[in-house]
Amino acid sequence: MKKLILLLIILCWAGTQTIVAQDYGDDPPPLGYPPMTLHALFVEEHRNQAYDIAIVYGRWLIRNHPIEMEGLPSYRGHANIRRMIDIYNHFAEQSSDPSIREAYLDSSKILFNKVFEIYEGRDDFDEYRWLFNRGRFFQTYASSIRNGMQLAYDDYWAMFLLDPERTTTTANGYYIQITLPHMARRGQRDEALKMMEKAEPYANAQLLQLFEETRDSLFRDPQERMAWFEERLEADPGNLELKSELYDLYNTTGNSDKAIDMARRLYEADPSFENTVRMAEIAQSDARYAEANRFFTEAIGKTDNTVSKKEKHIQISRNHVAMRQFQEARTSARRALQLNSNFAPAFMQIADIYAETVRECAGREMSRQDKVVYWLVLDYLDRAQQADASTRNQVQRLYATYEAVTPTPEEKFYQGWETGRKIKVDGNLRSCYAWINEETTIR
């Protein structure tokens, strides 16, 4: 195949030598080859890495045909410029002389700039790709190019402005990861903030963490950061991420009224599990337990996460205890057990419910009948420890408290309560225990 190409070259050269000389004046093609033949040779020699030969052909082509070539519709001048950049970079890497290395790299830099000068606005010019290539060139050879890294950062920034999504998702956000901190270090706050704002919709978790850290470094004053977010929210009132950021800022700066208002706005705009739980926690912290339970119940219906469901049932139970609604509190704890029959926090919660019931029923005068309920409390503490050995220390502390107030041997004797026998905790002990209706063992 190569021999056939060479034969065609010779024939074309013999028939067109005079015409070539007339067309190009003082800059005729090397060896008098026709331009189309020269282009074919250049592509071939570049592909074969015969750079010593290719460089001669390529220099003439990019001087005389930087964009198009008559009679060859498929000709792409920028592709030849890219090949010449490859060749110059190759010779730069092969040179041990720093001055020669820099000269070759400078030739590549000139060609990169030439592309942007002559191709700007053309349909066949991929500006994004060329910005990427030039940025990579500056970064790769930064040690040999004056202000190389700054030039790379400038191209990555221009690349980002041209296509934020593509830049943010390319190489897992690598070009954002190196450009954004550079902007922050140089005090280019407006540019850095603009980059983060445009990149956030496409950013992965690692980038979002970087954005958070960068904002912290740009806004060391929380009030200044708050003002900036408020300004952005005013321009984009439907932005939930901005609302969430402001909620956190209001909380950390002690603006509780603003935090509560923002939580409400978040919930109204997006009543998600997270936003609903936030409303519940706000109500709970303000001792509005019934309202908190309504939100917690709503949140349970918005998640399939069993762990979250169990935790919220326990929260609801505790709020019922705070409202002295002991039977409802036990119902909520039992719902957690329905999700996991060995859920130790639920057993601990029921133990607490029964202990609080004794305090409510007995008041200041605790009878032998009231003390019976503490055996049931100990039963549930035992079940908690059996379900989860890590509760042992907590259970032991509670055991010491409640075991001390169970019926004494003398009290058991006068009541005829024999150790090991069953006894019912219900209305027979006292009417306020009727709802409990559980058996325990005399200890």
C-alpha cells in the first residue's frame, strides 16, 4: 500500500510541479509534491511516528493550508495543527537542552493560540476540546512554560464557563478540584462562588464536600456568608439547597426565629422525610409534643428505612411519656418492636414507661402494690440486655435503682407473694394500672 502511495506521489509531482511553483510563489511544497499528496504523506508519517520527516511536511501545510485545501473537502486544518503540536511536544520531551525544549514548547503554544485566532466561530471548531487540550498542555509542561499552571487554570475556567456540566462530570470533577482551590487562594471569590453555583447540580459527593470547605474559607464571617446566601435565595427563591444552607447557618449563629421560618419554608416547598423530621424536632424542642408526634408520624410514612422508622416510633413514645400518655407511649414502643422484635431501645423505653406510670399513680405514698410494677420494669430491662449486650452498663445502673424499690421479703410475706409465682399487673393492684395488663414473676 505504501509503495502505491509513493508511486502516485511521483506521478502527481511530475504532472503538477510547474503549477505548484506558480501557486505558492516563494514557499513551494517540500520536494515539489502536490498539496494533497503532501497532506497524505504528513498524516502517514505522523501515524508512523516518523516525526523528522513529518515536521517538514506539517510546517508547510499549516502555513499554507491552515483551514482548508481546494479539491479536498475532507481536509481539516486544525487536525494538522494538532498533529504538529504532538510533534513539537515529542521533540521537546526528547531534548536534554532546556533552551531547545522551551523553543519547541513555545512553538506548540503559538500553534494553540493560532487555532483560536483563525477558527473562532467556525462550525467545525470544537472550542471546548481545544481549551481542554491547551489546558492539559500547559499543566503537563508547567515546569518549562512561564506561568504554565496559571495558563492551565485560565483554560479550565474558560472551559467550565463554556460547559459547566461537562467540566464538572469529566474525570470525576478533577478540573474543578484543582481550579477552585486555586481561585480561593488567589482571592478570586466571585469567580469561585460562580463556579460552585453552576457546578452544584452536577457535582458528586466529593465535590460537594470541597464546595462546603471552600465556602468556609471564603466566608470566615458567618454573617457575611449568610448575607451572600440570602442574596442568592432572593434571586432564586425556589432553590431548596440554598434554603437548607441558610437553615444550618441560622442555627449555628443562633437565629432561631429565622431557622424555624426557613424550616417551615423548606417543608412547604418539599415535605420530604428529612424536612418533615426537621419540623418534628423543632416542635419537640419547644415542648409541643403533640405537634411533634404528628410530624414524626408523617415522616414514618415517607421512608422505607426500617432503622429510621424504629427511631421515630421511640421518639413518639417519649413524647407521649412527656405528655403523661403512658398507654399511647407503650403502643408506639411496641410498633418499633413489630419492625424488630429484638430492638433493645424499645424494651428500655417500655421499662421507662412503666416506671413513670408508678410515679404518676403512687405519688408520694408508694404501696406494696405499686412496687410490684418494678418487677415488670426489671423484666423489660432483662429483655433489653438479652437483645443487645452493649446495653449492659446502662441496664445495670437502672437495675440498681429499681431493684431497690421492689417489694421487700417482709412485704411479700404479709401479701402472701411467693417467689417464682406469677402476678398480674392490672387494675387489681390499682385502677391506674389496669391498662398495663401484663404478668410478671415474683422475685
